[in-house]
Amino acid sequence: MSSINNTIAGLELAQIGWVVPDIHAAVKFLANSLGIAGFPQPEQIRAQDLAMTYYGKSVAGEWLTTQTYNGGTFIELIQPVSGQSMFHDYLTRYPAGGTQHIAFRLPVSDFARVTSDLREQGYAVISEVDHPIARMAFFDTYQTLGVATEIMGITPEGWTAIEQMQKNR
């Protein structure tokens, strides 16, 4: 059996996900204090619209999210609004917010192999999404890495969307 370090070593760092109590304040701080701009207007997301599971079950969770591309990595901001999700759990545990997940991407054809490897290593799946641009699985790697680990299997449509987002920056 391989270790998590071996499993994610060959993957591309794609995104840093911050869960925050006030998404507008976070955008303002990142733009004004750190020069990280390009965040579009936050949009409201419903877990049910993404068919996003939470510990294997469909739940009603809503949050605001926005992301920008900066220095080769996407920065995602998430503000829980209502319901239940891993983002709500994080903000309940850490009311000031913080880095909740790190995402690694790979072609969707390798998604099952990598996620199976992490499952075999004993990492629990917190949430999963099967979206037209990517299959995503969030693993509970808090004890090992201090954050959740998202594996993103990018579809051909997803690679096109990523290229467009990078150009728009």
C-alpha cells in the first residue's frame, strides 16, 4: 500500500480552498492587502444542484463561492449560508475561517485509481460531486495534512473551462 504522499506526489496542485465567515471581506482583503484580484461576484451554490454528497448522503447545504486564478493556482473562497456541508462543519469548528482544503487535479481517466488508493489507505470521503467538468472527492486528511484533500478528475469540458478561466485572469 502506498502512502498519501506517494498518491498525491504526481498530481498537479490546482486550488486552495478557504472557508470564510464573510466572503466580501475576504475578497476585499485579498485584493487590497495582497494584490490578489479577479474574483467574480460570489454565487450561491446549493449542494443538491451539484448532487454533492455529504458522508454519502444528499443534504441541503448552501454557500457562496468565488474563485480566481493567481500564480498557477486557483484560490477559492467559500462562505457557508445554510444547511449542512463540510464547509459548515469547518466554520463551526474554526469560526474565524481558514484554509479548509487543498485540491489536486488530474485527467478524469485517472480519478478512480487515485481515489481508490486514498480509500484503501483509510481516508474517509467527506463529500463527492459528479459534475460535467469534473468528478470531485474530498477526503478527510485533517489528521495527516491539517486540511481536507480534494481530488479533481477533470473532463475534456473541464480542461476547456480551466483554460478560459486562466485567460480571463
